[in-house]
Amino acid sequence: METLNNSQTPEPTAQTQPTSKQPSGSLAHLSATELVEHLAILLQQEELPERKSVDGIKLLFYKKKETALVQQSDQAENLEIQETRLNDLLATFKALDRKRTQAIEEAQQAALELKGKLINELEALLESAEDFGKIYARYHELREQWQAAGEVPAQHSGEMSKRFLALQDRFYDLKSINEELREYDFKKNLEARQAILEKLRELTQMEDPIQALRSMQSYIKQWEHIGPVAKELRTEIHNAYKELTGTIYKRHQEHFDQKKVVEQENLRAKEEICTEIEQMLMGALPTSVKLWEQHTQRIHELQEKWRTIGYASKKENDNVYRRFRAALDVFFRDKGEFYDRHRKEQAENLRLKRELIDKAIALKDRTDWQRAANELKALQEEWSKIGSVPNRVSKKIWEEFRAPFDYFFDRRKAIEGNKRQEEHDHLVAKKAIIERLRALAAENDLALLRRELPELNKAWQEAGHVPYFRKERIQAEYKALLDELYGRLRNGRPQRRDHSRGTSGEGHSSRRASEPLSERQKLQHQLDRLSQELNVYERNISSLSISSLSGSDLLKEVEDKRDQLREEIEHLSERIAQLRDQELKD
């Protein structure tokens, strides 16, 4: 006779895995902080831990806190923080546990009500005078409903099972009356068991061995509740069932063996990431924003790589995750401290650069061009030595610094434009002096020469600078005329009119070639050399743009040299004029 025994359960196997309900060893060796972290990890798992486990963690935490307070440990402040976090986690657990308990109680209460109705209906069915075929069919429907109803509250479980088993016995007593129905029952039981065997064969081909094992458990329960088959078939059916379930268990075990290999590989990959971050932290800390960003980019790459790696075993996965988080916490703490210092340095740099802007603004209206330009260049050198400022103001403050430079050098450029006009006017005046010298040479009047030459020489010196590209030519022309006319005065006789100035100059030069050079002539040669050198410097300066004047050390050196040459030329010109005046007097 077929019986129902709810107390029968499958034998435990090697594939049974520990869950969060099963303690994984003593937690007494963990610190208070680690206990809180352990509880946080448990609450993140799909299956809620048992209340006993949570209470054990809570008890251990407060024991450690009490020990720390008695020993007056410096961890007391941290324990206060961890206690707050523990209370939050406990509140979360209590809320989840209430929901779990309520759901279980509601399900059990519903099962109790349903099974009570099923027992009442089965009892009425067995007492009725209905055809046994109808009773048989309805009995199996009620039995399936009973099996699917689930567990009832513990205090009612024994009584309900006892009542149902008694009614089941009454059914089979009634059933035994009709042998044909018994044979029919064997046949239906055989069909049911063969259907389950076919389902088990499908599970042996399922790709997911874990899901296959889970599905098999429901078929095992169904198998245990199916009635007997014909005696001659029982061994065959049992062996087929044993072979199929053994295959599923074996595949499940092989899966976990392979899973352990994969978990070890995952653990090694995660440990390599931890090692790389730890070695990064052991080295010298970055000293610039760029280097910190490079390090941060690498950290983000490692974080992304971590997310792609699967789980290790539960214990090892928790440990390596804590190691990973600890390394990241140190990195981002160091980075935060660097950026705090960097922001303070940038604020100080901003203050210093604003001071330079104020100094540049104070110089922009100066008219002592060379000195002011040198001071502006010095400010730019100071600017370049100051570090960076925040990006949000970098462009703005640079434009503020450039503005007085542009204003000053634009003014200087405009003034130099006026200077070129003045040099042109000086050129016109010097050309007029040369024309007058030519006229004096043509008149051949020594008295007039003695009277006008000093005045013309003085007017030449006072005429000022001419454009540099005309200076050498007009200076040479002026010098040649002076040499000719002063030569006449030294010889004390007028130039014959039938000789050209070129012939006179050649004869005069040939006579002087054999004579020692006078001081004036030596100075004149020196003046010519310096004038040529000055022309070279001025050409170099004019080839540069005005904007480059504010930042070139080479240009500053060229300008200083040019100014020095101008002073030397002016001094030599005055000395030569004095010597010429002395020669006239002699």
C-alpha cells in the first residue's frame, strides 16, 4: 500500500554548500570594525542570515567595546563610529527579518487552512457512496493539492500529517477491494515514475548542473510520493532512477570542482590587482596633478578590471575584497591630501600673480621706455617662476597680466612710429647741410669756409638720427666733403676750379697716406666702425615683432648693446667736432 511520510528527506551529499545561515567558524578573532564589516557583507547576500548569527556578532562587538573602554584604548572614538554603523545594520536586519518571518507565517497559515479543507473534503469523499472511480480520481487530485500546499506551523504539523495518513490508509483499504483498480493504480504509478525518469534524463543534459540539481530535488519529492508499481518492475525502475540521480549528483560535484579552480584563478587575478596598487603606494607619491591623474587613471582601469573578474571562494573573496578596499582607501586619502595642498598652493600663486598684475598696471603708462620695458620683462620672469593657478581663472588672469604689456608696447610702437618721422626730417636737414657744403666747395672761398664750417658741423650734430638704412651713406658723403674742405683749410689755398672734387680728394688722400693719422682721423675710423656695428644691431631689432619685446632675453641683450653703441657714437662725434674746431683755429 502506498504511504505518505513527510519526515523523509534526501540524504545529504558532498555537494551541500554552507550558506549564510551556517556559521563559518568563530568570529572572536575579528576586531570590532571587522565584525561590522562582516555583518555588512552578510546583509548584502541574497539569503538573509539567521538571527542567531546576527545576535552573536552583536554580542562579540559589545564585548570588544567593553574591553576597549576598560583598557582605555585609543580606539574608543572609532568604536563609537562603528557602533553607529552597527546599529544601522541591525535596524536593516530587523526590518528584513520581520518581513521574512511574516512571509513564512502567512504562507504556513495559508497552508494550514488549505490542508484542513483538503482533510475535510477527503473525509467526506471516503464516506460518500460515489463510484470508486470518481473517488479514486478525486483522491489523487486532493493528494496532489496536499503535497503542493507546503509546510504548516510546527505546532500543527504532526496532527495534520497524522489525520491525512489515516485517511490515506482508509482510501487504500477501500482501493484493495477492487483488484482491477489496484492494477490500474500500478499502471498509473508506473507511468508517473517513467515520466519523472524522462525528466531526469533531460536534466542530465542541462548545461547548468546547479539548476539541474535544484530541479531534481522537486522530482525526488514527487518520486517519493508516487505509489508502488508492479513487483516485477520495481528493481528495474529503481535502478534507472538511481543511475540518473547519480549522474546529476556527479555533474554537480564536477561543476564545483571546476568552480574551485576558477575561483582560485579569480583569487590570483584579484591579488595581482591588490599587489599592483600596494606597490604603487609603496613608491614615491606623485608630485604633480598630471602624475596623480595618470595614477588615478590606472586605478580606474584596475577597478574596472576587478569588476570583470568573477568570485573567489566566499571567505577568500571577502578577505581579498577588504585588502582591495584598504589599498584604494589609502590611495584616495593620499590623493585628497595632495589636492588639498595643491589648492592652497594655487591660491598662494594666484595672490602672487595678482600682485604682479598690479605692478604691471603701474608700469603701463611710463614713458622711460627702456627702463619700463626692462621692469616689465623682469615681472614676466617672476610670473614664469610662479606655479599654476586654478584652471577656472588661469586664462582670465593671464589676459589681465598681458593687458598692461600690450598697452605699454602698443604705446611704444606708436611713439617709435613718430620717431621714424623725426628721423626722416633729420635726413632732410642733413641733406640740406650736404648741399651747402657742396656749394661752399664750389665757391672756393677760404674765409667763408672758416666761418661756416663750424656752424654747419654744429648743425649736423644737432640734426639728430636719420633712418638706419640711410645713415651709412649720408654719413660717408658728409665725411668726404668735410675731409676735402678741412684739407683746403689746412693747406691754406683754394681748390683749383678745373679739378673735380674726386681728383682733389684722390690727391689729398695720396698725400695723407704717407702721413701719420691724426687723433681726429683715428677717432673717425673708430666712429665709422661703431656706426656699422650699430646698423647691424638695429636691423636685428627691427626684424622682431613688438609682441616679442616683452619676453626675449636675447632681445634685451641686443637692445642694451645698441644703446651702449649709441652713447659711444655720440661721445665720439662730439670729440671729433671739437678736434675739427681746434684745427680751424690752428
